[in-house]
Amino acid sequence: MTQKLKLPPQVKETELKDLYKQMWLIRLFEEKVDEFFAKGMIHGTTHLSVGQEASAVGSIAVLESKDKITSTHRGHGHCIAKGATVNGMMAELFGRTTGYCKGKGGSMHIADVDKGNLGANGIVGGGFAIATGAALTSQMKKEGYVVLCFFGDGASNEGSFHEAINLASIWKLPVVFICENNQYGMSGPIREMINIPDIATRGASYGIPGKVVDGNDVFEVMNSVNEAVDRARNGEGPSIVEAKTYRSKGHSKSDAKKYRTRDEEKEWLLRDPIKLMAGVLIEEGILTQQEVEQIKEEAKKEIEESVEFAKNSPEPTLDDLMEDIYA
Amino acid sequence: MRELTYLEAVREAMSQEMRTNEDVFILGEDIGVYGGAFGVTRGMIEEFGPERIRNTPISEAAISGTAVGAALTGMRPILELQFSDFMTIAMDNMVNQAAKIRYMYGGKGKVPMVLRTPAGSGTGAAAQHSQSLEAWMAHIPGLKVVQPSTAYDAKGLLKAAMDDDNPVIFYEHKLCYRTTSDVPEEVYSIPLGKADIKKQGTDVTIVATAIMVHKSLEAAEELEKQGIHAEVIDPRTLVPLDIETIVQSVKKTGRLVVVHEAVKRGGFGGEIASLIAESEAFDYLDAPIKRLGGKAVPIPYNPELEKATIPGVSDIIEAAKETLNRL
């Protein structure tokens, strides 16, 4: 490894290829989902994180397998980065029994509890306290795991943000709150919704660190999240890491994006996180241009296979309707 | 057998469970040295320490969600909400998270938590500290709802609630706290979903919950003097509901009075009346079903007005006699 590229100790240079592939899996999964919604092949709604892949991949890259996450309504990326199979995810969006939620959750509720993904959440701000509770379990049972709580800029104006972070702080719980500031809460520009430049500074109110990072730079994300995770694991309590990024697509499937300009979108596109990561990997001599392209093709193939898997999976029967309401 | 108050029975159930199950802990506001708003946890912090009798900030949104997150990851939390009116602030976590997680996630994950909370009027605490909102929770698939009326039932039902792998809302009526009954010292469990016939009778069935069980028993005693043998049934749990015991009773008596303190409009009594109307007991009815419930008004402060808001013993007597054409 060259001197220029600083990696946290948890991330080996040999893993970077896998992480780069994760970025593409997320991108291509979501583009496929976008296409299927446009064609009416899957119903309901979906929230895409295209353009935000680096915050998911970079944050989760520094975790150990025992660590846990809570996700958001824009959660496909977190799910893939935490080790979910695209087969199970695509099947879920197709509403099939082989999906992560047996076809009962859909895009907004994918969870993979066995792998430590405590779930996406349809309630904005719904994850703060759940992550805090999971961190409390870690502390009380001395399980040594850390919880990453992903949230958006919009969620930072929910009461649960303030209540849960205060609680996590006074109890020094092993949780890291990762703000994916993608500039908009649905149509609401964050600059109109808060009166401070950075959400991370809210950490000061609760006596915890808050750090702003370039959310499109996967390496910057991993280094900063790593510091926060270390701190949490050492019993020093929670932190906020704010990854400034951009939601390339609209809020959900029906969004004409009247609240922002095409110029602004183009500007952010210049700093596309996948492009940035590929550039660094090539420059550092970790991957060749050919390998970079090959990885994209591999990811594409996996997504195609996931579509076949989903299409060929069984629909739930009406007998399944009333199953799993109670344990 | 020794007598315990309802309040002591609740405390004993928790203490006995906590001595044998390390995963059980309590969190709530002022539950430490103060002993809780009504003194239920008094003395517990001395025995179990501040880790397991966890005093929290005044943050119902955070502590309810924290309980959900802790339960989802292997603890068995008991959350004490100081007044059941504050459910409004914990509502999102109970309704959108706790109740739905298992189903939404396709049967993966479980939320074994108990939310204990004092309900009801009669203490002069007026509109925001006196409500009976159990019908809200009974409306939500995924929750269980318990309403003990006696010390004996409180201890056994709380044991069942703590053993249950689902979120259970456990309503404690404030005026029941000082009532006493024989309570065995050993641990015992009363299954959720099993009604109790508090008094046998043949002429009219009175179904009552919480404090109204006591009022109905008083009414039944008076009716007895007038030669009317009322059967008093306490469902004890609204979800699951033991409708069968009520159906059998109504088939025997041919008359039904349903009484609760909660506002009559939209109250759970309407559900019981409807279930009977839909059941085989309908053909046995000799009179229209009578429902008694609170008036549709915020609970007032003035003691006479407060009393007039909810059904009294004389109302129950009158309703029973009305079904018998004995007015």
C-alpha cells in the first residue's frame, strides 16, 4: 500500500476489491429496481440511495461480523453492505416467500437479523431508540458489539433523535449515529430545515463528538467511522458522523424533483462515489482499469441472477397471511 | 395464605423473575430510589442495583424504543410508563415498531417486552393523568393487552407477560394498587387469554375490567339481595380475549352488561358486545346488550364531576335490572 491511501486497520487492501463490488451491487440493484418500478413490474414504493453508496459501504466496512446496524427507509445499500444476498432482497421486492421478510415487508422493511441488520424502518427516526436499545443489550450482556444507526438529515429534526442520543450519551452506549446527509428530506432542502451548517454539531448538546466527512469518499467515511466505532467499543460512548452526500434519484418512485435544479444534480454527479473510488483504486495500483470493469460486470451478473431467482420464487399463499403476527 | 396489595404483587412478580432471569431489567422514570410514581419499584434498586433498575431521563420516545431494541437483541425489558396517558409519546415505538417488527420481518426477530403503566381516574389528577386508553392498544395486531383487577391476578398475569415473547401492554389500575387479596408466595403464572368468573350467577352476565370488576362485584352483592343472581366475568386480558367463557355465560343467563371505565364511544365494550352479537349466544339473548363506559369528556378535576364521568355501582345495578325488566 502506498503512503497516500490511509486505511483503518479493520480494512485490508485485499478487501477493497470486494468493497468496490459492493458499491456496484448497490448501484445496479437499485437501478434495476428503479427500472422495474417504472415498468410496473413491482408494486408499492421504494427509496433509492443511488449516489450515497460510499456512506453505507465505508461505514459498514469497519465493522466486525458481530456488530449490528439499524437502517432507514432508504436502506438497500446498508443491507447489501451488511452482507445480505441480493437474491433475498430482490425476492422481497417481488413479494416472494424467499425474500428476507417472506414477501411481507417489501423495500422499506428489509431486515437480516441473523447478520446483525436490525432492519430498515419506514418511520423516519424510528431507528434511533432501537439502535440505542441494541447497544444497551451489548453493554448489559457484555457482548462487545457496536451498533451503527443510519439516519438521514430529515430524521435529525425528529424528537427521537434528541431523546435517544441523550440517553445513549448518559449511559455511554456503544452506538454510532451515522447521518447520511443527502441534502433533502423528501422535498425539503436541509438548509431550510435547520439553522446550522452541520448536523454533526448537534453532538455538542449531548456531550459527544460529531464529525463531518465527505460522504462520497468511501475512504474518508471508513476512517472517520472507524474512529467512532473504536471509541464506542472502548466504552467511551456514542458519536455522530455526518456524511455529506447527495440523493441522485428522487425521494421515491413518484418524484418530479421540482424542488432542485438539474445543474445541482450534474455538479454532484461529478463527484459520484463509485467513480471516485475507482479512480483511487487505479491510481494506487490496487486495481487495473480492466479489473474495475470486470467487477462491474460481475455485479451486473449477480443482479441479473437475483431477478431470475426472484421471478422463479413462489408467491406466498393466503395461508401465510396470518402467520408470524405473534412469536 | 398471606395477603398482598396489588402493588406489592406486581413488585413481587418482577423481583422473583429478576432473581432467576438475568435478562430481565426495568427501565423508567424515577423508578430508582424514588421507587416509581406510585411506589411499585420501591426497594428494588437496593436489591438489583442501578444497572437493572434503570432510572431514565424523561424521554418516553427514547425509553420505549430502547426497550424495543433491547428486546430485539436478547434482553427482556420491563418498561414502566409513569401514567398510561404518556402512551401518546411512546405510541410510535409500540404501534409502529414493537407490534410490527416480527410480522414485517417475516417471522424473524421477536420483541419480548412488557410495558407496565398505571391507568384510570379517581385520583384527582384530571384530564392528562386519568385516562383509560386500552382500546387503542387492543386495536393493534401484534400487541397483547392485559388488565388485572386483583392482586392475585396481577402477580400471575405479570409472570405470563414477562414469559411471553411478544410486546405486552400491562395496565395497572391506580385504584387497584391498594386493594388486597390472597397471593401465594411461590411463582405462578396465569395464562394470557383466560377469563375469570369472579362470581357465579344465572340471571345476568356482567363483563367488567379493572376497577369495574370491583364495582360490579359490589353491584352483584346488592342485586343478590334483590334476588338477582349476576355472574361477573373479568376477561383479565383483552388481547388475547377469552370470548368463549363470555359466550357460555350469556347462553346461560340470556343477558349481558359490559362495563369499563374507558370512554364508551369506541371502547372495548363495543367489541365484546359485537362478538356476542355475532356468536351462537345471540339466539339466547332475552334483552338488548347494555354497555356502560365513561362519558365522552376529558376527566374533570372536581371530585364529584370526576366520579360522575365513569360508571358507578348504581349504574351497573340499574343496567343489570334493565336487562331483566326489573326497573
